[in-house]
Amino acid sequence: MEPLCNASEPPLRPEARSSGNGDLQFLGWNVPPDQIQYIPEHWLTQLEPPASMHYMLGVFYIFLFCASTVGNGMVIWIFSTSKSLRTPSNMFVLNLAVFDLIMCLKAPIFIYNSFHRGFALGNTWCQIFASIGSYSGIGAGMTNAAIGYDRYNVITKPMNRNMTFTKAVIMNIIIWLYCTPWVVLPLTQFWDRFVQRATSRPAPSTIFRTTLTPGCLWAPSSFSASCVPR
């Protein structure tokens, strides 16, 4: 039996999003017609994973969200209130904890989507999820690079304290500014855009893919986020 869903004719009706094989359904079967336009046609031709996988991921991310919120919150509180820990090097640790805390703030969106088995909150929350993930992901990578740079200087130049509070603050500000274009450009659709993948499977760096001239933004942003910090 030929499926009613194909790449050339996006399924806009619930009956068109059924594979005809019992419980098997295509991704996007539960997406409202006014929201399905934001999902690339490729994902609408794929069968959705079992419901148990969605629920399992939802439960897992609840524990992950709680642990991450408490852990990073404690790091921020301890490093901010303890005078003995207020060193230039620890400024990077504090910055990393802030980025990680921001990253975990998108977990409730993922959890909600998991228990609703896919794209459930609409395009606005899709943009919020993608923006949080891009900002915190790139920022955490760049902060780890700054920590590595600081440790390198401590090991190779133990008698030369060239890391000051001012330098650490400036480096952290540069990191935040560096992340901004890779979020603002697709968010405003000035250069490409964020799109939903129609499923809540775990893929933080790929769950929102660019569709308009993907190589133009995806290649430099991937290079900037993955290669530059190294």
C-alpha cells in the first residue's frame, strides 16, 4: 500500500499521516495544520518512534533537569558568595555554570514535547528552544576553551600571573558577544532560520536544522562552535 505521505505532497490531514499499518504513523501526525508548515517535508515522510521512547526520554530529562538546575545553581551560589573562590580563573568556571544553567532551561520544552510525542508547543517555542540551545552550547564550548587557555598558562608559565580579573571579565564578555550572531541571524531569519524536526528525540545540536541555503550558515556556525574553541 502506497503511503499517503510523501515529500512532494506534505500531509496536512490526520488521515494522510497514517501509514496504514495499524499503530505506525508518520512524524507530524499530531501537528495542527497551521503549524505543520514550519516542519521540513523530509521529516514528514519518516515513521515516528514508539511512544515508549518519547515517555522514557521525558522521564530521563526530568531527572537531568533537576540535577543540572541544582548542580549549576549551587556552583553559581558558592562561587559568587565565597571570597576565597573569587579568583580570575574561577570567573571562567562561573561563566560555564551560567551557560550550563541556561542550557537546562530548555529541558521543560523538551519534556513537554516528549509527553506529547512530538512538535506540541508551536513555532514560537521552537525558536526559543533553538536560541537557548545555540547560545548556551556555543558559549559553553568557548568558555571551556578559555579555561584550557588559562590552565595552559598556569602550567607553562607558573611564575607569571598574566590572568587578571579585568582580563577574565573581558574574555567572558567577548564569549557572550561571539555567541550572539549565531543566534540572532537565524532567529530573525536574516540569515537562514531555525526549524523543528517534528520529534522530540535527543539531538540538541541537530534538532533544529537550517533549510534555506543550509551550507551558508550551517558550515560557518559549526566551524565557529566546534573548531574555533579547539
